Amino acid sequence: MLLEVSAIAVAYGTAQVLHGVSLTVATGETVTLIGANGAGKTSCLRAISGLEPLTAGSIRFEGERIDTLTPRQRLDRGLVHVPEGKRLFTRMTVRENLAMGAFLRTDASAIRSDIDAMYARFPILRARHSQAAGSLSGGEQQILAFARGLMARPKLLLVDEPTVGLSPLMVRELSAALRAIHADGVAILLVEQNAAMALRLASRGYLLETGSCVAEDETKALMVNDYVRKAYLGI
């Protein structure tokens, strides 16, 4: 198993936000976390990437316990987090942002090749390569955030709320980008407010409510679950 999250708990001060959450992601698998705002989805991703400390539980990556490692050490092992809000270097160019995604790497020629590969995969980035990242549209910035994450050559990509505020057209383009990333063998753990889209993209899903996992199943089963359909799919 690539990622094993076992009964983790996270607290912000005295407020407990995750209560014994467990999940797994296999190599090359796309898994989604769905749930209402405030359910703990983002906190779960932040705990996995090392941005939030655990108060209980453990996290293993490729069999190694990583919950005592720094975010940088986790990144070095192939665990890459694309956070909500893109978090780009807005005054730097598109190309410079892509290069920053590879800041732990030392293979200069391969980095240049990977930047060219990102341009081939996402032609809009080639067209905008010399523009400041902050001048891009919201959807273009999200594509750049994906591409910057891929420059680290991830084994697992943690993706948090990629479609917030985007047009339906850009949502479709981002869905296609996620499918392409998965097709390349990169595992994805996706948090997404659009539950219907997330369940279509993933093979398995977990439902979080008030910091606890209340359901887990193959996404085909979750899409016909009466509670999920009424509460999260609006049907």
C-alpha cells in the first residue's frame, strides 16, 4: 500500500477537528474525500503532508512511518501537496514557478525536459511561459499549480479543492488534467467540493462528517447510496 493513514487525530488548540480517521491509497490509485465544508477534509490532507501535527494515530508512506518527518522530507519521498488556493509565486513567471516545483532536484537537464513535458501536456502554459503567474486566470493558475506539483515527480499527489470558483468549462479541463495525471501512474488523493465530479474521477471514496469517516466504499457504490445521493449529489 502506498499510503496508510491509521486513526489520526488533529486539533486546533482545544478544538478537535479529526477523530480517528483512517484511509488508504494504493499505488496509481485515485481516491477522494468528500463531505461538507468544515468536515475535516483539508485538515486531513494537511496532516498527511506534514502541515498539521497529529495528536494521535500514524501515517505510513511506502511502508515507512512518516508522521514524524518534516513536510520537506515527505516531499523528498514523493508526497506532493497541491493546496487550495494554488499558492503560486504570483510575481514569478510561469516557467519560474515550474522550476520551483523541482527545487529539491539536482538533475538540471531532466528538469528542463520536464518543463517541456508540462508545456506539451498543458499548452496554455507554453503560451503564457513568460507571464507572471498572478496575471493568469483562475483556471490557468490551477493548471500551473498541478504542473508545478508534477515537477517534483510525485508518487502521490494530494489535491485540495481544485475547482473552487471556476467556470464549468475550466472544471471540465481540470477533470481531464486529473485523468491524464492518473493515467501516468501517479496516485491522487482528491478533496473536492463537487462530489459528483470527484466520485466520477476516483475509484474509491471516503465520506467525512464532523471530523470522522462515516462511510467508505467504491465510488460506484457511493453514487447509488441513498444518503450520499440526497446529501451530497442533490438527487
